[in-house]
Amino acid sequence: MGTATALDGPDALSARELYRFFRAGDEETLALRGVSLSVQRGETVAVVGPSGSGKSTLLACLAGLDEPAGGVVHVGGERLSHRPEALRAQIRARRIGILLQSGNLIAHLNVTANIRLARRAARGTGPADVGVLLDQVGIEGRARALPQELSGGELARAGLAVALANDPDVLLADEPTGELDGATERDILRLLRGRAQSGRGVLIVTHSREAVKIADRVIALHDGRIQQ
């Protein structure tokens, strides 16, 4: 019998036939129209498309921050969608890392406290040594800094450390390099790619050509549908 590896088991993320609509008065807008996708362990997937194509809605449904009207999302083989909000939050804390362009740090907590808060939400899973995690993302000297004391590149790295604090099955990144200079963008993308190579899944919603270059697959959205 072979030894199990991080690549064994179910897909890091799978979504089947996702539909999401929004209603304003008598008008109904279909934001997602039967979107199906998967992210395998060890794989980096880029999702691209024009503004209004449904990328942000898709990411919210994949993260369990929003519920699809139809379809289902599984993370690490565990069903995420169509479950009570409190349970979705527990699954998200244990299995999903979220990296946002706007930042995912709490302003009044320093970098270490932000990471420890994410680990507590995940009930203690993830890297035990905060210093090791900060070293991995290249800001080991900024452990006690508040978010407002960090540069743009340091903020991106700290946000990535928080996203990785629970050792997630899948990392969902929303325009993670949109406001970074070229060198810092390449560093962050290298870290994301390394995360996938460690046996986890990475999905990046992006307009960046550099992000597309590191992806194993590119999924194009238009009007809430995947373009073949």
C-alpha cells in the first residue's frame, strides 16, 4: 500500500451548476448561470473576465460568503453550500484561505495577533509557529507591526500569512496583486504558486497577465457563464 500524500483525496474545491440572481424591484439579474469548475490539489487556476462578468459573485459563493440560488460547492470533499451560515463559517475557517486586494487584516491588531485570530477561528489548525509562517512570506521582522505601519507589499504578504494561517485546502485570492509594483507582484505570485505545489488548491480572480502566466488553467467568465 502506498503512502498517502497531500495530493490524495477529493478535489480541493468543486462547484457544480452554480446559479445566482439578484432582484431589484421588478428586474432580475442573473449573475451566475450554471457555472461548474474544480480546483485539484496541487493546481493553480486563474478566473478572468470583464467587470460585471460574475467573478466577485462566484468567489463569494465558492467561499461560502454568499449562497447560490442553485448548485452546490464542496471544499475538500465537504459540502459548503446550502447549510446554516454558522456552519459555513466553521467550514470556511477550517478549509478556506481568503486573500483580498483590499486586505484581510483587522486594523487594531498587529500582524501576529491577526494570524493567531485566524488560527483560533480554525480551532487551532495550521502552522503552530507564527514566526515560521511570517518567514515563509518574507516579513519575519514585522510580526508586531500594525496594518497601517506596513507598506503595500508588506500588507499583501501579511494578508497572505493570515489566509494561510489555517493551512487551508484551497486558497481563494481576489485580485491579490492589483495594487502592487511588478517585483512585489511576482513575489506574491511565486508564493501562491508554491502553495499549490505544496499540495493545496489555489484559485485567483484576476485581471493580471502575470497571474495568468503562473496558472495551470485559465477559466474565462462572461455574463455569468464560463466561455469555452
